[in-house]
Amino acid sequence: MRAKKVAVFTGTRAEYGLLYWLLKDIQHADDLTLQLLVSGSHLSPEFGHTIDQITADGFDIAEKVEMLLSSDSAVGTVKSLGLGIIGYADALTRLQPDMLVLLGDRYEALGVAQAAMLMRIPVLHIHGGEITEGAYDDALRHAITKLSLLHATSTDVYRQRVIQLGESPERVVNVGAIGLDHLKRSEFMSRDELSNSLGFPLDSNFAVMTYHPVTLANEPAEETFVNITQALDAHPDLQVIMTYPNADEGGRKIIPLIEAYAAKNKDRVLAIQSLGQKRYLSAVKQAAVVIGNSSSGIIEVPSFNVPTVNIGDRQLGRLAADSVIHCAATKDSIQNALAEALKQVKSGALSSVVNPYGKGNAGEEILSLIRRAELTGVKTFHDLDPERGQ
């Protein structure tokens, strides 16, 4: 029997880091052939050209699709999506995969899911059913669910929501959050190793900060970033590692603000395009606090018993551990949340935090799902039983 060809899509640094161990498992499986399709900000020098990290990690790239316009507008995003769909159609035609695996809620992922569905390539979607009301990613995620045949969710609540969207229960499996696999399988850098790798001495408590533009809520990115820096300035002994935002509408407006703030505070603040997964998780593990509005702050960070200050509405509606402190995007609210987070660190209150996203065996479950998946037949809409609700 020939090996099943599994195309895996990655369009950003974030979802590549989450997929890393699954990619390694597929790569080393005798009965599977990995076809890695790389696109989006991975190919952009402006966002760190993170395709270099993928090749450095030992992966062969089957297809590269350029699609990202150097634009900071909604029109630019839509045009990038259009270019992506054209490129994905050509790439999938050459690859002829038996199935496509993708993760999350990005517009790049929506594009490749559309192409695959129309080309009758079954899609396995990871992290469906979640809610992030402050970003258009919320609608994109649910759209990808309807384009997909198989679903690997991160909690049972999200599994039920995918079923509520009309997906057959036997095709929806709660595997936990795939990013937590790093807890069991990755080696982390010591503080000295991390400092040397960054070329930045981490000689005091530090924060990791990532703030992305909010694409639906009324939360101006530039104003919020200034509020964050003013809150950070109230803690002058706290060093800060700031990563660039993702390639969404409004993201490019934040980059010069990050660079200017870092230049003004050279001894205290490091600005970096992308940390890469190993450095990012190593930094999180040793950080005093994680600040911003990234999904990682809610999903992965609590497993390190590190507090998260989750700012604004981008992650509104997502399940969160007790270590996540939600706040408005105002200076006072951010400052109060940051003070509370640092207080929790000193008190040792985070040692008993339970992460609702699982314990770090999602990749193994997804690999099993890939192997046993029935990829033929017509997908039907699953109606809920009005009495049982399932």
C-alpha cells in the first residue's frame, strides 16, 4: 500500500510553531508522506522571512505560494487572499495530496481550504469551534469548519460547537490544544542561552509582549500600543521582549511604534520580528508575565504557570484559565492588570492553575485521526436533536 500523501499548510509563524511536532511525526512516518505548503508572512522579509526557520528545522518545502501584498488595508487583505487562492490551486494540482491539514482561523488558511474543497481534497481542520469575537478570524474559523471534512478541536466545548455548526459527531474529535505538545516534547533554552541567542541580556524580570491589530472591535491599534507602553513604563525595572504583529490590516502601523519604543529604551526593551517557537516558549517559561492579545497567551502560556494580561476584545469569548487577566485597552486598565499579574507571581498563586486546553498529546491523536480517516463519501449536514441538543 502506498503512503498517504498529507499536505500541511502554514501561513504564519504562530501556526507553524503549533504544528511543529505533528509535522515531525508525519515526516518520520513510513505510511505517510509530508507535503509542506508554505505561504503568507513566512515568505515576507518584512515579517522575518520565517521560511528560513522552517528549513533550518529540517523540513523539505513541497510548495511555496507568494500571496502577501505590502498593504495595510482591508482591500489589500482581500487582494492577497485572491492571489493566494490562485497560487494554492496550482500548488495543490501539482501535489495531488490525499488530504490537507490546516490549523486555525487566518485568511490565508481560508483561501487554501476553499481551493481544496473545490478540488475535492478532504480537509482536516485543527482548532475549530473557538470564539474570538473581536476579530474577523472568528467568522473565518467557522467558514473553514464548513469547508472541512474532519475536525480536531482543543476542548469538548469547542467540539460541541463544531457539531452545532452541522458537522457529524463521528468526524469531530477533541484532542486538546496542539501547542501544548511542546510541554512534553521540546527542550527549552536556559536564560543565558536565550540571552545569547537574542543578543540581549535578560538580567531582571521580563515580559513578553505581542499585540495584534483588532480587525472588528473599535480598538485603534496605535492608540492601544501607546497605552501598553505607558503601562509598561510604570514598571521601569521590568524588561520587555516585543515581537512584531501578524500581517493583518493595521499591523504595519504598529511596527514603527515598536521599533521607536525599543530604540528609546535600548537597555530595557528588545524588538524582534519573530522569536521562533523554541525561543518564544523558552522566553514564556521564564517570563514574569505575558502581555498582549495573542491566542498563545490564553492557550499555551497558562501551562507554564505564568500570568497573561489579555488586552481588549480580540480574544473575547475564548475559554481561559484563571491565570489570564482580561482588561480593556486603556492605559489604566492595562496598568492595573499588569500590577495584578505581577502580584500573583510574587504570591505564588499560579502554582495550581489548570489549563482547560489539555495536557500535550494532541499531535498523537491527530496522527491517529489522519491514519484512520475515511476520505471518501459525501459530507452531509448534521441536524441537532431538539430534545437532546446533539
